Amino acid sequence: MIWNEAKECMSRDELEYLQSKRLVKVVDRVYHNVEFYRKKMQAMGIEPGDVNGIEDLHKLPYTTKDDLRDTYPFGLFAIPKSEIIRIHASSGTKGKATVVGYTRKDLEIWSECVARALVQAGVTRDDIIQVAYGYGLFTGGLGAHGGAEKLGAMVVPMSTGNTKKLTTMMKDFGVTAIACTPSYLLHIAEVLEEAGDIPNIKLKAAVCGAEPWTENMRKQIEEKLHINAFDIYGLSEVMGPGVACDCEYHKGLHVYEDHFLPEIISQDSLKPLPEGEVGELVFTTLTKEGLPLLRYRTKDLTSISYDKCECGRTLARISRFKGRSDDMLIIRGVNVFPSQIETALLEMSGTTPHYLMTVDRVNNLDTLEIQVEADGAYFTWDSSDREKFRKKVAHVIHNAIGLAAEIKLVEPKTLERSMGKAVHVIDNRKLV
């Protein structure tokens, strides 16, 4: 059963009972099988018997990405390597890669979770799904692929790298659903528009993730392609895509709490926050065998609600992400999230949501330049009207981020289109 109604619609008491049973088991397993956790718990004076349910979650230690790097490559695995049948890993661009191992059961659960997300997006076994995430060590491609196969749909394993071929196959195969990053889907939409092919496709749904995106970007994608777009969330350390996904009401992403126990904590005190307050999202994996994690700090900023959704699901919902604590830039003492700029651009006409921030330091003073793509009409105006519009964009962005920036308007399709995670920031201050 793909949409496991018994779990997704069970009462809060029933769900918490299930979570407690699974938490007790995972704590016992990591204490006896993972030296890292055993030492941490012993240092805190904690033994497995001290954890009797989710009410004792606060007693357990946090885990960070640095912990995975420090125990590279297999130090946090809870079972022998002989039982690991697949490895995924991060790119390692900011240090050692974080390595994740999966047992056969892990892969089965992962596929079920992604299949649930696809069902929430209205996808069925009769659909044709184009997977345009990258395949390989990145979890996106194989994760979405496994969920689509679990659902029983026809999978087109397109990956990234050839958008023209992708759009041709989308037309020729009658693709009805796609899984990719939202920024890449906007690029796909541009290619289809240029060729006049949007009326010739059968696409009805998109499941987008792997990078933060705004509600306005979702609406723009839906309007351009005449589809429904859904937000899927995951991270390789916890599982991959399929930890949570929104439903047709778009009022938060349903967390698959029977497998992933969520918390929201204060970044300052590291104490759990009440329902509705924005803080850092933390997950404890409840069913993973290869790499079970206790209280993994995601760095993603969001809030959580436990009320029943209009769709009938009783699973907790996390709100659309406000950003990542490690993506936040501090420029001249002001906290700036790139997503604030995207939101501002999508709320005004005359620009696209494509931008590039460059932060530098000149004479010990931070500088910020933002390249913004204007639409084609802008370049037919005379110089005075163009300058007025540039100042308007500067004013809108200033109001959005609380900081003056040098705005440079560039022609459409000037900024590089990413087929993976979009790059919006170049911070040269780290290079000096």
C-alpha cells in the first residue's frame, strides 16, 4: 500500500506510540553498535534504559554534518559493511564528503516514502515520469527513480545535461510528471516556450526539490507550464528526497513521521521550540538500519504544525523554508538570505527570478552587487527609462533585505542556468 492510510491518518496518540517504540529500538541499536553515539551518551550520563519514548528525546545528543565528516567514511554506520548495498555521498565541496549507506530495507522504505510523495502530487501508476535530477552519488536521481518504480509508473531516467533532448522526449513520450529542481524546471519552461511547444506537452505535475524555492516561484512554474507543482524535501544524511512533501492544499510539507521524527529547536539555546515558532529543523531517524541518526541538525529554518490537514492527513507539517542558517550572509551587520531576493523579484514585473549576488570586501567594507535578469521589453526602452527601472529594482530589493546593493540589470538568459542546485551567491570575502 503506497499511501499508508493507517499511518498517514492515524491519531496523534497512535502515531506517538509508534514513534516511541521505534525510538527506543534505535537508541539501543546505536548505543551498542556505533562507538560515536555510545561515547556521546556515556559522556552525558545516558544509557538506553533512560529513553522510554519520545518524551525523553531531549535527553539525547545532537548530530551534525561535521560529525559525519569527522567519522568519514563509515564511522557512523550501525551494521557491518557487508550488509550495505548502496552508498550515496555529498559533493564534498566544503570539506570531506558525508557518506550515507543503505541496506536493502532502507532502500525499500526510501522508495515507499518517495512513492507517497508522488501520490500526494496526484501521480499514479498510469503516469510517465521524467526524472531530471542528477543520478550518481547525489540522492536525487536514484531516490526519485526508486519511488516512481515503487508506484508502478513508467520512468524516463533523463538525468541532467541535455535540455533539448529532455523536451523532445517530453513531447514524444507523452510525459505527464517530472521530478527535478525548480530552477531547472523554469529553464525547461523557457526552452519549451522558445520552441512554441508548451501546447504540445502532456505534463500535469512536477515534484521539485533539492534547493529552496518560494511560493511565487511555484506559481510562476504552474502558470508557465499549466501544471501543479509540489515541493518535496529531503537530505541525504537523513534519507534523500521523500522525507516530506506538500499536498494539493500547499499548506506545509507533510513529514513521514513514522520514519522521521521532527523537532524545531532554537539556534541559540538548542532547546525545543513550541509549535508554530520558527527555528532549526532536527530529525531523528526511526527505521534506518545503515545510518541511523539521533537529532540530526539540518540547518534548515522552518516551523511545524500538528493540526489535521484539509487533505485528511494527520502527519505534522513543516512550513515552507525560510532559508538555511548556513546559507545566511551577514553583510555590513545585516542578515541576508538569498531567498529574500528571489521573493522580491517574483513580486514585481519586468524581471525574471534569476539573479546572482556577489559579495566582496573593499577597504574593510562589505560590498554587494546583484545581477538581475530583466525581461526582453526592458532593452527596447531609452536610457532614462532603463535607469528609472534599475532604480526601482534597487528600491524593491533594498526594502526586501534592508541593505543597499549595486544592481546590475542583464539581458534575458545571460545568467547561467543550473541543471542541479542553482548557484545564487559568490562570496569573495572567504577568498581574502
